[in-house]
Amino acid sequence: MFYIKVGKQLGHPTRSVAGWLVSKLLRFRNQILEENAVRLCGIQPGDTVLELGHGPGLGLPSAAKLLTEPKGHLIGVDYSEYMHQMASELVKDLVASGKVTLHHCDVAAMPLADSSIDKVFHCNCYYFWPDLRKGASEIHRVMKPGGLMVATMRLSHVSALASKHVMPGENWRPEAYMTALRDSGFTDVRMEDKQHNGFIFQAIYATALK
């Protein structure tokens, strides 16, 4: 029961003691994964970039820093109102300037125009989506043709949590997510082992085919 409760807070942190603890855990575990997801998706100065499940906002400043052209724009979405509020406070100056826009919404129903996003990144996120196919299809809808999506994780940690039933069902398995991506119209879907300054992790890549 304890691990199930932890899983619910990881997937949808709330304003509570448990939610606060999860936000601290996310900060500790996700910072390097966030920064590497930003690095690997190859953000260009004038891109429109989307982060899925931005959590407390750890990856937003790193991504926004790369969008140096006036048209460069960063969008973040998160299903948790608590995480949305935390991230909004963290990047409030960037939001005020118009460089960053944050939405409190479901990944499967984003208030974004078709074919409007150049790059997408996320980390430790897709495991908690109730329907991988709906989420992948919505990501594909909003991406421009040829746009790149990168997701980062530490598979050893994820599988350990799954063995304790922290992760719901089988959605945590990379193969399940990659199948959903392919079925939704993505091409060149693959997972690679990566290392950055001695930190070993995995990255899933997918290119929007339209």
C-alpha cells in the first residue's frame, strides 16, 4: 500500500506532505535527466519547444536559455496543479517576458495547435499516462514534420520501482512506449544507452513522420 501511494504522488503530486516530499525526490533524481534531455534534443535558437510533465520546472531554465532568437518559445505542460504552481513560480520572469508558457493540462489533451512544435523532451513521465497511445498520438499531432522527441530515464531505477508496484501496470516498459510512438506515426524510434560525466541513463528518440 505504501508503494502504491508513492506511485500516485509521483504520477500526480498534490499539495500535501507527500507531494512536498515527492517534489524533493524529483529535484534530486531528475535534474541530470532533465538537462540531458534538453541537450540531446538539439534545441535551436528559434525553435518552439515543448516539455511534457515539467514537474517543479527543473528543465525549463536550461531549455529557455537556448532559445535566444525572439521567436524562440518554450511551452511546458503538467497534469499536477501543484507542480504547475511550483514551476510557474520558478520561471515567473520567463513567463512574464513571454518566452515561456505553462499549461496545467493532460498530455493527452494539450491546448496546442497542430504541427506547431519543433522539439519535445521529457523525463520520468510516460509511465504514469493511463493510455500511452492517446498520449503519443497527441504528441505527434502537435509536432512539426521531422520534429524530434527525446525522453530520458534510468531504466534500472524505473524497473526497481515497478517491481514494488510503484509504477502502474506495464506502461513503464520502454517497449510499450516505443510501440505506442510507432503506432502514432513516429519513425526512427529507438532507445540508446547514454553516459554523461559518469552518469549512465537511457534516452528514447522518436521523429514525427507526417
